[in-house]
Amino acid sequence: MNFTKILFTVFFATYPLLVTNAGLANGNSTDDFNVAGSMGLMKFVIIPTEKQGDIEFHRKLVKRICDEGETCFLNFFTNSKNAPEKLPLDDRILAEPTLMYKYSPKHRNEIEDWSCRLKLAIKSCF
């Protein structure tokens, strides 16, 4: 077998693995969320509109995105208007917040601030 055939065989055998793992390299699967960008420690996460009131979905993403024991700040939004998902976030996305998550190991606290627009049964909201 010549070198070109070997090269093509290796490429086509490994390409599906590379493509599949590329989206997961940052713990990011385009099916259920998108990290639109970050500014310092703050990450901006876009989730599907149908998951906006799903508290457990948000908590699973927090565990998936944040490194255990490390400072982590996440702002979650939906994008029902299909605005471009990049920084700076479009006003149409900024109008659809769901959760502001803050974890600080230094202060030993974890804070979940939920959006009032979701009308969740929560004591306080923003």
C-alpha cells in the first residue's frame, strides 16, 4: 500500500473521533449548551429555551463547566431570538437571563441567583 492510501485510511478512520471529541474538549456539547465566551473568570452560557426553568439541568451544567474546588462564575441565558452567540452578547440574549451562579472557595459559598422572569418557586430572584 502506498503512503497516500495509508494517509487517507488513517485520516478517515480517525476523523469521526476527532470531530466527536472536539465539542467535548471543553466539556461543551452543542446539543445542550454553548459557552459563548468569557471575560476573566465569568463565563456566559447559552442554553436551549425549553430548559430555561429546569433547575437540575442548570446544576448539571455547573458541575460540567466548573472545575471542582475552583472559583467559578457563570451567567446563563436563553436565545429564543436566534441572535449571534458571541461576546459581547446581543441585547436579545441579555434580555433572557436564567441563572447567575457564583462559587468562591475563598469565601466558602455558592450562590444561585435565579431570574424572576422564570417564575420559579424560589424565595428571591433578580
